[in-house]
Amino acid sequence: MKKLLASAIFCALAAPQVATAAEEVNVYSYRQPFLVEPMFNEFTKETGIKVNVKFAKKGLSEKLQQEGEYSPADVILTTDISRLVELVNKDLVQPVDSKVIESNVPAQYRDNDDEWFALTLRARNVYSSRDRVGRLPADFDYANLADPEWKGKICTRSGKHPYNVSLVSSMIAHHGEAEAKEWLEGLKANLARKPQGNDRAQVKAVKEGLCDIAIGNSYYLGKMVNDEKQKSWAEAVYINFPGQKASGTHVNVSGMAMAKYAPNKESAQKLMEFLTDDKAQQMYAEVNYEYPVKEGVKRSELVASWGDFDADTLSLEKVAEYHNAAIKLLDEVKFDL
């Protein structure tokens, strides 16, 4: 009996440190299954930790509020800086002290109190018609969207969409409310039509001759290139990176946070660290044509072909401070009407 007991103890000590069947992590995600599930599968393969996911298009913060301390959520995945800051402002997340994440995510793309972290970057580009405009000048800036030469030639989605609210917020941060309002009025005067549709619809409108330039996120170009029905839209435009002679191109993020009452805190942190490291970052780059937040991770071949650019160095936390002011200005100029 003593020999059997000693043998059992030795085997237990010698066994590799893998997750037990009880180890798991629960994710609430705005990000789509095709993008994150391959990463979760790889994480489980490496760690033995099971990942359970609830996908949603809206309402996650409300769900977390309703569930309170009984919420099963460990990690929240979302897009746009405003949605990350909303989680913080509603006291739905907790800080994560991780040297791994701190090393992988540049300071301007994470919360000062470590309550949210960016995972990918997406540039807010200006697309120009290949036939009617060509590439925009190297010194083209967002401010130029209000120039009279573009009257009746610009398409964009709703000003109230988070992507555009963040752009307006950055304009306020850089230039102040008065100048940002004047810029918004000029941009509105230059619109070819009432703001409508999504970012891809703006590129389609350029192809169809409804406008000459359009505002849109960078990764949509990759999606259109690889969609047979939309490939001709992508081929009708050049992608331009504004602000290269000024403050840089405005970038937004997808990101993550740990839920305030995470029941599986240790496993949650392991997943968060995994998502910021090389393998997951490369998967983000290849699958969704986004820019990796971790420096040194290669972009996809297609994204790399668009060229390099300097991103705005303004902290996204600072940009988020002007979210309400941006909404106010959009209302004042009746941008969507």
C-alpha cells in the first residue's frame, strides 16, 4: 500500500501542469464567431481551459448590470473606445495587473487604470475614386474634408455611429469645440447625400458616382476585396491615410476588459494575455484585416500592400473624454438631417 501511495504521489508531481476539467472562462462578445472562435480553440488547445461564449450585437452592458454580482461573465470583448469606456463608467469591469499585457499593448491603447485594453487597431480612412480623383495629396488631413472643393462630393455613414463620433471626438481633442464645430458644418455642407448605410455602402456609392470620396474604416476594404459581389467596389477606390503631415491618422480599436465579478479570474487573465500575444494577434491580422496592437506582429499581406502610416499618438482615453461633446456638436449642426 505504501509503495502504491508513493507511486501515485510521484506521478502527480511528475505530470505536466495542465488545466483541470473544472477550469473555464466565460466570454461576452460583440465580436463575431468567425473571428474569435479560432483563437479560443487555440487557447483551449494550449491551456486546457474551456472557453464559453455568449455573442451579442447590442445590450451587453445592460445584461451585465442586470446580472450584477451573479453574472457568469469573465471577459468582455467589444469594439470602439466609447464602448470600452462605457463599461468603465458603469462600474462593470475591474483592473487587471499583468506584465504580459502591459508589455504587449502600447500605453496609448490601454486604460491608465488597467480596466480596458485594445486588441486591434482600425484606421479611419478617406477613400477616393480612382477614376475621378486619384490618390489624395500626401498632406491631406481630415480638416480638408470641409474644403469647398469637395462640395457635394463626400459620402459617410451616420455621424452618430461610434466610428464617426470617435473621429469627431479626436477633432475636438486636437482643435477645440469651436473649430471642430466649424469643421463639422463644412463637412455637412460637402455631403453628396444624407448620411446613411455602413462603411461599405460609402465605397459602393463612390463606385456608382454618387460621390468622389468617402469616410470608412480600413478593414472593410479587405472584406470587400475578398467578396465577389463587392470586389468591384474596392477596385474603384484608393485608400488614403489622412493626417500624415499633421497629427496622424485617427485609429479606433477593438478591445477587452475583465468583468467586475469574474468568477474565473485567473483563467480570464490567461485568456486576455493570450489575446495580446503573437499567435492571436497574427490571427486577428489575417482573418479580419485589422492592425495588430502588439508591435512587431506582421500585418496581413493585403493590409501591408496599402502602405505604412503614422497613427495619431493621442491617447484613446483622452479621445473618449470628448464623446459627449462630440454628440452635442453633431446635434447642433444637425449632421444626420
